[in-house]
Amino acid sequence: MTTIVGIKTKEGVVLGSDKRASKGFFIGSKITQKISKIDDTLAIAIAGQLSDAEHLVKVAKAERRLVELRRGFPLSVKESTRLIANLAYSGLKNYQPYFVELLVGGVDDEGGHVYVADMSGAITGEDFAASGSGSPIAYGVLESIYHKEITNEQAKEIATKAVAAAMERDPGSGNGIDILVIPKLLIVKSTKEARG
Amino acid sequence: MSEERDSGTNNNSSFGFSGTTTNNRGYLSYYGPGGRMLLVESALEAVSRGSTTIGIKTSTFALTSSHIKPTRPLMEPSEKIFTIDEHVGATGSGYIGDILQLIDELRLEAQKHRLTFESPIDIASLVKHLSSYLHTYTIYAVRPQAASIIIAGKDQMGTQMYQVDPGGTYFRGSAFTIGQSSDVALDVIQHEYSADMTPEQAIQISRKAIEKAVGEQKPLVDTGIISVTEQLFKKL
């Protein structure tokens, strides 16, 4: 169930989601938050088992804080995604998989990134991506409108359109749209020296 | 009669081992007079008898060099400059067996970071790992590692150089000397160091420093370098 989308722009990254949580054929919640902010530069959009996803998000949050304190500068988006994917992979190999497909969106020194991390532990970097039961419909919209020179404002519109289209035809998605925009960092490269 | 307090200067006869003392209740104590850690100080003493070893860093390169003590004919001297990962090198002074063990610990941590984050490890994290590894040897009844390590590398923050001592203490800086007559070597470097020197000049300075320290003409010196313009830590 669910529709989530992530779009990389030249100004950063945009994530979008619907708000429905399904319990079989019943709508369990109409106000679910499916986009979790890890910090000001990273967020994760969740599709799949909410409890599993919440756990992964909590671990990622803690680990990112810890690493930044220790080494003096934050994890890149790719490093954060690999960290989560490793947890997913070890879960899979222990026959207790995390039933999730996550869109990791964030900005770092190199700009905006969108990564897809699933329960197999694989990660792929994408220009745009969709996940959840509504994703085939969302992809239809994304594929026809997306282009590389997109701005955050345009991406916001496209993400809204993609999730809205999925909500029209996918019974697993609905009850409103959430959008998160993460703008690119203003600092091009940190010149601060690591301390302690 | 008042209880006699542990002065720390009492005998160590019950263990016959100079690194520790026993207090008046007969317990083993790692602290000596003035709260000094005797085992760690012994390790530092062993390091100061090791071969003269140098690290020099500017904003464009980081260099490590170490004196190789002459060996008997037909015997190959052991290498003193170690590649930790593509972008990090290290050298050390003290017991070579301990140095090798610590080098392996660093290499392992560097590869663990690659597995966990799919990126090369930053030098601060590497140093912190070595520091906490060494620190565990100061809180249990074991022999601390008799080796100081100089780590040179580069990461997102630029070129980096650290010295890590047997107790887990570490320092960040632009020049370090450890081992035999390290104070003599440091004097030479302090006089000749300039922030805009070339790698060639730094190599000359490190050679001169080691020459002065060991009081030997043309000593055998092992050198390794990492610069911002090149990807890899290179042994010269």
C-alpha cells in the first residue's frame, strides 16, 4: 500500500507521500506521516511495514548524530543509505527481513540525491523514484514530466501530481498529500577543521 | 594506630614487577606516586628507545619517515612505513611486534568503515578507534602496547596528521617526532618547517632530522607520502 515519490533537482531534493495507512481492506489511519526527517539535510520516505521502517529511521538518526560528533562533519547521503541498507541486508539474511522500501532523499556537499533502499539491502541512486502500491501510476506521471533542469518548485508540483494520480486509482493510497523540500546546502565546502 | 595510607612508593615485592605497586591492603595498583600510570609510562619509555620516526604535514601533503636500524648482513630490515588504506599511511616507534599489531587494527577499521558506509574512512575516526583500542590496555591487568603511531592521510577536511601514544592519548598537528632522540629531531624540524615547503624539501628536512638524532651519516630511512594532488598514499 502507499505511494511515495522522490525527485532530485538541481536545487536539492523533494519527497512526496500520501497519508493512508491500510489494515487489509480497512483504512487504519488517514493522517499517517510517511516522510521522516532525520535532520535538516536528510529525510526518508517510508513504504511497507511502518514498525520496521520506524526502527530503521531511529537507528539511522542515532548513527548520523554519533558519526557527525565523532568525525566533525556529517555522513553523506550515500553513506547514510548504505548504513540503512546494511541493516536491511542483515535482516534478510537472518530470515527476519525488514518489510520496507525506503526512499532516502537528502543533500550533501555534492548536491541533492535520491536513493532507493529495499528489504534486500540493495541501493540504487536515481534522478527520481516512486515506491509502494501506487508507484506504477506515480511513475507514469514522473516519466512523462521529469527533466534534469527541474527546480524545487517544479518538483513539488510534479510530486503532488504523481501522488494525486496514484490516489485516484490505487485503493491503497489516499487521504491527502505530504511534500517535503530539502534545499541544497548554501555552503559549497566545509572549511571548518575537525576537532576533538 | 592510624591506618597507613598508600604512598605508592612502597615495595612491589609481592608481584616482583616494577610496573605496579601494592597498597596497604595488598591490592594491585596501577597508579604510582603522584597518580602516574606506571605501566603506561614504561610503555612510553620503551617508545623513546625505538627508532627515530617523524611526521611532517602541510596543507598540501603529509609525510612520514622512520629510521631503519642497521641489521646484520644477509638480514632484511623490517619495513616501517605502512599503507593503512588508499588514502592513509602510518608509521610507528617502539616494539615492532606491537606496532604491527596496531597497524593491523587500523587496516581492519579502515575496511570496516568501507563496508559500513561505502566510503573511505576519515582520519579522525581512525585515530579515535586506535585511541580507544589502546585505552582498554590501561584499565586491565595487561601490558599496554609499547608503540606510538604517527598517522598521515587525507579526507574531506584535507591533509591530516596525528600521533597516538600507548595510553590512548592523541595529538593533531603539523609535525611529530617519536623514538630515540626525538627531541633532537623535533628541534631540526621546528627550525626548518615552513607551511609552503615542497614535499622534496620536507623529505630533506626529515632526513636531516633523523641524521642529527641518530648521529650517523646517511642513515637508512623509510618514507611515505600522501598529497592532495594524488589519490594514493605512496611509499618512496
